[in-house]
Amino acid sequence: MVQNNPEGPVCQSCGKPTNKQDDLGTNDDGSRNSEYCNFCFQKGKFTYPDIKLDALAGQDVKFLMHYS
């Protein structure tokens, strides 16, 4: 289930807002995954399965700077 906050649903992995269908990741059958964003989850798999927390935080900062 997608966690909701005042701004809307967010990715359960990185926290990116997933307000639009295009923001959602994809399952292995091509359907949209409502728990994870398109940066974290594609074709039924995590895009960076071995990423460490500090590296994930660095990715989040880059994302926030890009979309702010």
C-alpha cells in the first residue's frame, strides 16, 4: 500500500512523490507498481538492489536538487 502524506503518495524506497502514473515503477509484466517510483523499481526489480543507505541518501539529494 502506498504511504500517503499531505502532498500525496511517495516511493517506499526513496520518498520521491508518485502523484502521476509516470512516476510509478513497473512490475515484470509492465503494469505500474504503486509502492515504488520509476527510479527505484523497473521491470519487477529494484534498479540498485545492493545500494547502501548513505548512497541512497546521496541519490535522494540529487533528485531533490533536480526537482526543486
